[in-house]
Amino acid sequence: MTHGVLFLCVANSARSQMAEGIARSLAGDRVPIQSAGSAPSGVNPLAARVVSEIGIDISGQRSKSVGEIDRAAVDTVITLCAEEVCPVYLGGARRLHWPLPDPAGRGGSEEESLERFRAVRDELRRRISAWLEAEGLARREETKS
């Protein structure tokens, strides 16, 4: 079972920020969750917007470099890079790679950009939910009597 997860990409602005927020929402306080990048560039406003559409607030998150991460709290690293070179995490951790396209930086209209962000958000939610379930970390809905 995982005891701490790090979502890693280059800019720590979109994919890894959405992943951090979604994972925190799905796992609650069952596992420490962090995100970082090799060249942090600020949280993309469209990332914050599309996760807010599913009830997740990442406005308190910020882009972080890998050097800022508490390595003692990480035993699983999930890289999210697809078309770019992923940063290397030198700590001793299990590594998973989920290549997802970067929804930022492809141009087009705002609606086209939002659709790319939503597609990545939905895929992250699907993968994170399945992964947390497999790890025994998914938050269970409390049943009402």
C-alpha cells in the first residue's frame, strides 16, 4: 500500500495540479499527496476552472519544484508527461507512468482549450480512482441508516 504519492510533470501547472486536487478529494487524509515539476510555472487558471466544475478547489495549491518535496513522505511517484521529457525523481520510490497530453499550449479557442483540460481531468479522475481503489485508499461514502 502507498504511504505517500507525488504527481510529477514538467511545469506543475496543469496535469499534476489537477491530479493532486483530484487525489486529495478522492483519498481524503488517508495518504499524503504532493505534486511538483522540474520547471514550475504557476497553476494554469484553466486547470483550476475545470476541477472546480467537479467540486474541487485547487486555488490554495501552487507550483512547486521537485526540490521542495518532502521526500520522506513519498513512496510512489506518478509521472504524467506524454510528449515532453519527464523529470527524474531521484528518491527511492515506486514509479508509475501515466502519459497524458499537456492540455495547455496547443492554441485554439478558449472552448477548445477547456475541452482538452476536461478530457485530461476526466482521465485523471478515472485513473486516480482506480489506482486508489487498488491501493485500498479510496474514501468510502458513509452509508446512511
